[in-house]
Amino acid sequence: VWSECLNYIQAAIPKNDFRTWFEPIVPLKLENKVLTIQVPTYYFYEFIEEQYIKLVSRALREVIGAGAKLEYSVVMDQPTSPSPAAVPRINYGPAPSHPDLRNRVVDKKYSREEQPKIRNPFVIPGVKKLDIDPQLNSEYTFENFVEGDCNRLARSASEAVAKNPGKTAFNPLFLYGNSGLGKTHLGQAIGIEVKKRYPEKTVLYVSANKFTTQYTDSVAHNSANDFMHFYQMIDVLIIDDIQELAGKEGTQNTFFHIFNHLHQSGKQLVLTSDKPPVALKGMKERLLSRFKWGLPADLQAPDFDTRLEILWNKIRKDGIQISEDIVHYIASHITDNVRELEGALISLLAMSTLNKTEITFDVAKSVVDRLVSKPQKDITVEQILDKVCDYYGIKPELLQSRSRKREIVQARQVAMYFSKNFTNSSLSSIGALIGGRDHATVLHACKAVKNLKETNTEFKHQLKEIENLIRK
Ligand code: ADP
Ligand code: MG
């Protein structure tokens, strides 16, 4: 019955609205023409009452017939109501001529006038704005964020979002990339810029872990609804390291509703993650599909010139005395993490302050060499084979066999690619060690991997993960 109603409703409203407001509804039972549907939140119930009640009642009359009634069961009820099972009963029939069906809310507990506690700007206009600390660090501005090819898209999307929060195609803005490449910095920069341009907007930066803790605490204190209402008041919500929600179903469900509410009301969401949406594990499909609505923008490791500029920026800002060859040495040896790049400078500074000495090239070199995890020449083809097999979950024998299965061919090619780039072994010795192939096969493999890397972001990301494994 419900799916028939859905068909009716689906035909009448935009697809996105349907997905947001009707897909999450679970039909519970139909008894004596009373259909009970489960909605995730009190707000959901309210929104449907407010926006869609005529449509829903038409659908009910169409499918069930005159005299149809609808009952809601609210999963997350208001803390103030006596029992989460309490549901308003609404009578939709039989007279199709009722001017305003909303007046037929029977249960007084839920009449809107008596529920001023629902601080929901969408439903009750004119409510006082939240006054909250947005949790922003004033250092993390756009001005302090050095632009390079590695971050151009992410940076300009972030700026666009900060200028017109909620009004660009980037909603959610999904920033992803490895650790230390500036996700937190950019997320914060958006918050700072929005606050500068629109002081009246409510901005909140929160890590996914803190969000989770707050949620769990609110459940423990029976105030999950307050938690949800609080988040639904925010104009620009920045959640850092969203991958941390993996496997946390309760938090994911709540975030799902907050996401829908904010998105639906034109509020801006900014999410950061160490992986693109397609590669996130332990995340509900319906959340993932929303992550893909906006723009996933990646942050790559900076190239040499960008690394230099980041270093010089910091040196200028902190008034550090340091020679140019040392800066070059740092920039050429610390290649894939801006945090470590800055870390090297800070270590040097600390050391020279402690010892009251100048930073000499030798001291700098020893600090940097200690920070760089492992010099490449130490890596062997055998180690690479191990790590690649680990990563793909393939038995080493298979990789050495003649198998032409797709994933095995790919693993083999990746192992060849890293062997060529990370070791001093010749093409023919690499071929000999990996499946007994000749040097032309190895060369071909390297080209194939390079091509795929350039056209396929997901694959590129995998390569980066394998590289990290190998370097460990
Ligand atoms: P992530 O959140 O991706 O792990 P962060 O945003 O914490 O990385 O960045 C690590 C450090 O590097 C921070 O101090 C940040 O200011 C700095 N940083 C990263 N990218 C840049 C950049 N493009 N320009 C200037 N500083 C940067
Ligand atoms: Mg971070």
C-alpha cells in the first residue's frame, strides 16, 4: 500500500525532495484503514505535516479509500514528551473538501503553538539565532594557504563556498586527501571567511569524533533531540575527518537527518575525509550517495615549488633565520606531507634555540633525515611484492604465476611500477623477480600504471596508499 502511495507522491514532487523526505519513511502497519508510518525524527513529522500533508492525504485517499487515517511513529522523539511511542493521530477522511487538513492534528501534545521548544527556523520563523563558538583557529585562513596545482580545485571550490554558502553547486563540499595536506586548514578557512563576510551566520567546525561523542552523550542523557535540533540550526557546518563515522550507525543515522535538514534548507555542509566517497568503508549507502551530491575535491601532495613557498611563508611569518640551501634541502626531502614539512622547520628552530646556535646545514640535514621515514634506495623488489600482495589480498604465488585474471595482472603491474621507481634494480631483474617476465613487459606495465593513474583518481589514491605501505 505504502509503495503505491509513494508512486503517487513521487510523480508529484522533485526527485531530490522525494529522496530526502519520503525514502527514509518506513511503513509499519495498516489496520482498519489506519496506516502507521515511521519517520526518523519529530522534525520529519513536522515537515511532512507542513509541506506535504495535502499530497500525502490525496495519495492515501487514492490508495486506501475514503476514511483513510495516518499515524506517525517518531523514532527520535522530543525529550520533553512522555514517551517516544506517543504519536499524533490525524484523520484525513472522508471529506475531500476539508480546507486545511493540518487542523486535524488530534493529539494536543503536538500542536505547534504548544511546542515552542522546537527551535527550528524552518518551521518557526523569527527564532533567535544561536550564539555559539564556531571553533575556528585564526591561523587557518585562505591567505595563509599556499596555492599550487596540488590544491587549486579544492581551494577555489572552498573559496566559492565561503563567498556564497549554500548557494553553490558544491553542497556538500567534500574535501579529501592524505593526512597533512591541508584539509583541516581549508575547512577552517571556509569558516573564517564566512564569519568575516556574514557575521550573522552560525558557523560550526567540529571533528567527526567530537560529533560522535556529543551524540553518544546526548543519547546517554536522553537529549538526542536537543542534539539534533542544535545541529539543525547551523548555517555552515564543517565536519572534519568524516571517515571516523565508519561503523557508527547511530551517529551516521543522526548525521543523515541533520544533513538532509540542512541541505534541504539551503545550508552549507563541508566535509573532509582521508578518502573519496567511493572508497569510504563502513558508511551507510544513503550517506555515501549524499556525499557525492556536491563536489568531491581532492588535495594532492605539493610539488617542489609549492613546498618551497609553504616553507618561505612560514619562515617569514615566524621570523626564522635560516639559509636558502637548508630550505631547499627540506623541500626536496620531505615530499608528501605539509605537516612534516612544517615540523622540520619547528624542530630546527627548537634545536637552535635550545643550543643557542645557528642552524647549520649539517644539523638541518640530520633533523630532516630523521624525519624522512626511509630512504628509497633501501627498498627491495621483494618488499614491494609483499606489500602489494598484502594490499590486494593476493597470495604471492598467484602474482608469480601466469594468471591473466584482471586483479592479478593489475597487482603485478603495480609491483613492477613501484620496483622501477623505488629501487635501483634494472627492468630485466625486476621482470625476473616478478613472474619471470622480460624487460619489455615491465616497461609496458609501468606505462599502463602511469596512464591509469592519470585518468583514474580512485586508482591514483590506491597507489598512494600502497606507496605509504611500502615506505613504512
Ligand atoms: P590535514 O587536515 O589534511 O591532515 P592540515 O590541514 O592539518 O592537514 O595541514 C597540516 C599543516 O600543514 C597545517 O599546519 C596547515 O596549516 C599546513 N598546510 C597544509 N597545506 C598548506 C598549504 N597549501 N599552505 C600552507 N599551509 C598548509
Ligand atoms: Mg585534519
